[in-house]
Amino acid sequence: MATFSINLKDGTVETNKPLIVGIDLGTTNSLVAFIKDGQPYCVKGADGRSTLVPSVVHFTENGDIIVGDVAKEKLIEDPANTIFSVKRLMGKSFKDIQKNRDFFGYQIIDDDTESLVKIRVKDRFYSPVELSALILKELKSRIEAELGQAIEKAVITVPAYFNDTQRQATRDAGKLAGFDVLRIVNEPTAAALAAPPGIEGAVAVYDLGGGTFDISILQIQDGIYEVLSTNGDTFLGGDDFDRILVEFFLVQLGQNRDDLTSNPEFGQRIRLLAERAKKELSKTDVFEEELEGKKLCITQATFEILAEPLIERTLDCCRNVLRDAKLSAAQIGQVVLVGGSTRIPIVKRRVTEFFGRPVFDDLNPDEIVALGAAIQADILAGNQQDILLLDITPLSLGIETVGGLMDAIIPRNSKIPTKAARQYTTSVDGQKNLKISVFQGERDLVEHNRKLGEFILSNIPPMPAGLPKIDIQFILNADGILIVRARELRSNLETQVEIKPTYGISEEEMALMLIDSIQNAESDIAARGLLEARNEANSIILSGDKFLSQNAEILSEAEQSETRTLLTKLRESVTGQDKDSILLAMELLNAYTTPLAHRALDVNIRAAMQGKKI
């Protein structure tokens, strides 16, 4: 809700629009950004330097939940209760991740291959939605501490190649964290928004993050950002570069992948060692380290040979995205690099060779997506009206027809929001019900695509086969989330449903999660109360210091001394953890200084009016 204030200079009414933040929920790191004085800024942590929050969640023995740098330190010490790379599990079933589950040091439950994957932590089972919500809560508390106010609205970015299920899961995570998620934005599109104004024409955004890869082609002209095509792989990223190094080191140690599962602590040590090797090989020619009493060694040249198949997979996506955009590499005016994995020299070199031009990497590849999300949030807040974003859907949407065929109603790379319709009929005489199964994907057979959901158009008047005219309309909103309408035109019978992913979570499950968060919200409420009290106290301290310096001639020595004493007590209380003591110190200061402020105001008014007539 907007608030209003009156400009005392001219009497005009000004609208104070609610602040909307931009969030990059990443595989390896996450961060939050906002607009200040027209410019996007990423929020820094308590150290005042790093903007990144490691996307790691640790569950302590006493039931506390830790997110970020401290949680990351527990990866080796307690891998079973320390969750990382949860973004790779978003919208996934056990069947989707079965081949790579030995890479995770925690327990992923194989209970039902047709449902959202579950992670066991002690005696509780968490979905990726719940775990992502914990990361988002940490980001929420970080920006609220930075700005000193409650933040409720957000824009969250996702890989462009996220399907409907994964987008729904991300939106649910935001809702569970206490955000009103106004928009789900594709990461490459957000990155393009953050690029300097001078970048125009056909732009390729190459986004290689910790767990996902996207390539998008945009046409940027006069503030209009039009996405022409997108391609990618939601299971290709920096984690995979780590994995090839892990497998290389396992050979040197004389061990195999089974040892990663049987000894999770060893698995995390070698995984973190591989991550460090990857980063150091971006700067040095040789990496050497000792593990399990054996010396491990790899050269940059060897790493580049190992990494070549992964890089080639990204370039295959680049070929596909250019074909869909009907452009050649030579027609691309600028190539923007996004994601921490683009720091790998061989990646940058191969992308430069592919497009035949130097890449743009002036902006921090870890921050550019969050900065763009903040710009999109500012557009939604109505503060920027000279930018228009035209995004697309990455995958085709359609229904199952006779013989298990996929009939695409909205083709991939269609502009969103959009709607499309197609007419069908019955295949059996007197058919009263028609089951409509909705799929997403590019294969001809539905068995190779992702089922999003299904519903039934009931009570169709009995007619001969082929006579009913059933109009099926797909409505795709700006988030890439789908609503389907079905209407029998002869009888005007109609039904409508917002597709809920087969691999998602139900409204009942969401309600239970929210209830659980409410039941455990006492500590959150206490923390918020302490934060708000501290912010108010700091403001009063600044005002008090200013009051003393500006009114030294009006106040007696005793009054100045008592005011300073009360300010000192307030400063001391702010450093503590007791909200009530802060409130009491503020009350005592206010009670003593209010009469002094009134007296000072009278004196200042008399001085200002001296020699003047009303």
C-alpha cells in the first residue's frame, strides 16, 4: 500500500511507493539488491564487503537453522545436516537427479519417483521449496537490517530454461519466506537490464552459474528489451566442473564414486578441494594439495581438456539459440557474461572464439543478475517508465492427443504474456467427459516431456464422435505460469484451471508449511522487534547529538550533562540484545529532553521573527 506525505514548501501531496527488492536465488550464492537514488545496489553483509550469501543451510543439534557463511563451514564437519545446491533440486523428482545424487552429502529420499524430491535432515523431511525459503528468509532479514524497514514485495530471478514446475516452486519458496513475489524474471533478461545503456542491438547473454546454464538473445533498442530466443540446460554449471575434478582426484587417490556415498565427510572434503582447485586454476598453471595422505596435482591444461565437453554443451545451446533467433554469430553486437563460472579462462576464451568478438565482463558476474532484478522491481514500482521488457517462454506448452502425441498450443520462444487456442473434438460416440493433460517440452511424444497437470471437462452433452467442438485456450502470464480454459462451443460448457505442477506442492502442504513457520515465528518476531528498536534508537541518538550541538547556548551545563548521560545509556543499550532496555532508555531520554526541545523551539522562533511583523 502506498503512503502519502505533504510537501510543506508547496503543499503538494507526494506518494511514497513501497520498496520492491530484486533477488538472485542462486545455486552457489544468493543475494538481494534494491534501488537507491536511481541506482541498483547489492546489500552487503555484516562484514561490509561481501554481497553474497552462500546458498547453504545447516541444521544444528539443538534445532537452530543457520544460513550462509557459517553454514558453509559445516559442510565437512556435518555434511548430513548441511544442505547445498538446493536450486538443482527445485521442481525435480528423485528420478530426475538419481544419476548425480552421490554428489550431494545429504540424504535424498527415494519414496515416489512422481513427486517432488525430499531431503531428510535428522527426523524431518524437507522439500527444496522449504529449504529455498530458508535462504530467502536470510536475504529478507539482511535487507531489512540494511534499510531498517519491513520488506514484503520482491522480484525473484530464475534460469531462463526453468520449466513451469520450477518457476512455481520458486514462487512458492518466496511466498513461504514471507514475500509477495510480484514477478519471476529470467536471469539472462535481468542481466541485460543491468548492462550499461550503451549496449544496444542484438545482444547475447551467456549465463553459466553454479548449477544452471542459459543463453539468451535479446534485441535492445530505445529502452525496449525484446527477448528473441533462449536455450539452456538446468543441470549444467559450476558444480559439474567441480565434479570432473572430483573424479580426476578420485583416480589419483585410487578410489571411486561409491566412496563419496559411504563416507560423506570425505565426499565433502574432496568436493570443496575440487572447487578450490577450479578457482586457483583460473589464476595459476598448476594446483597441488595433499588429501588422505596422498599428493594431488592437476595442471590448467589438463583441467581444460576435462572441461571441454561441458563447454561444448554450452556452445551447442548457443548454436540452437542463434538458429531460433534466425541470426548468425557475426550479427551479435555484444556478448555479456553472467555467472561465477564465466571466470574460468577456457570458458571466456571459447565463448570469445564462438562469437568472434571480445566479451563484455566489466560488471561483477556474481552481482549483475540481482542488480537487474532490482531494476525490474523498480519498473514494477512505477519509478522507471522508459524501459519495456518483452520476455519469452523457453519451452513449448501443449496437450496430449490420441496416441500419446504432444500437440503444442504455445510454441517455445513465444512472447509473454500471451494466449493461444485450438479446437478439438471427441473420439467416442456419446463421450461425456474429456481428460485434458498438459505437457511442456519439445519432443513429439508426451512420454518424453514434462507433465504439468491435468483436469477433466465434465458433463459434455452426448453427441456423435467428432461433433463436439472443444476450444482449449492456454493463457501464459508474465511469470511464465499457465492457466488453461476448456469450453465446449455447442453447449457453452466451460471449465478453467491454473495448472499446478505434478511435481509441485499442494495448497494443503503450503498451508501446513506456513502454519509451521508461524508456530516457530516467536524468535523471528523477537529479532524483528530488536531490529526495529535499534533502528529507532540510532535515529534518536543522531537527533540528540545534533540537538546538543545546535542549542548549546540555550541549555544549561546541567541540562547538557544529563542529556549526554541519557544518550550514553541509550548507546549502551543498543549494543545489547534486550529490546525492552532499549525502549526504556529511549523513553527516559524523550521524557527529559521534550521540555528542553519545546523551550529551544520557542527561543529559535522568537529569534527568527525578531524585527518582523505578521
